[in-house]
Amino acid sequence: IEEENLLENTTEMGARLEQSLLALMDKHPVIGDVRGKGLFWGAELVADRETKEPVDEIKAQAVVGHCNAEGVLIGVTNRSLPGFNNTLCLSPALIATKSDIDQITGAIDNALTAVFGSGK
């Protein structure tokens, strides 16, 4: 961890991931919240930002499927309360590069557009 400066990379790439997810939130009204730290982040998908009503779980899974088809593996909350498994889960490797982060957020952008239509 120290020899390869993984803590520093995690901090830098985590900040890049946060900014990229916040930009996606500005673009896609379906993202109701973004939260995390370092390289562990979640993007909550909502039908309505005001009420925070979750999107249909099948649509959240469809976003994951689209990302997987682009070679980007992300997850979605599961095994919690039925109807509330609507948060995309991201945890890139500690060695993630700027290019990796951009690929992840690009795939999410494409998936959200495919499933929910274009953003703002």
C-alpha cells in the first residue's frame, strides 16, 4: 500500500469519481443522491428527487446490465427492503486510473440514457 502510493491514489481517484458522479447527477434527474468516500461510492436512483421515491428495481438492474455490457462491473443494493434496492454501488480497484474512472462514469452515463432517456 505504501510502496505503490495506493492511499494517495485512492484519495485522488475518489475525488475524481465524486466529481464525475456529481456531474452525472446534474445531467440525469434520476440520480437523487451521491454519497461515498475514497473509492467506495453509491448513486441513488429515484423516480422523484423531491419525494426520493426509488426507481423500480428492474430499472436499476437494467443500468447495471448496460454497464456490464460495456465491460464496467458495478453493483446495485440488494437484499435490503423490497422496493428500495435502487442504489448503484461502485468500488473500483485501489490502482484505478483517471482513464478507469472516466470509463466507469461514461458507462453509467450511457446506461442512464439508455434506460431513462437523455438527461437535462
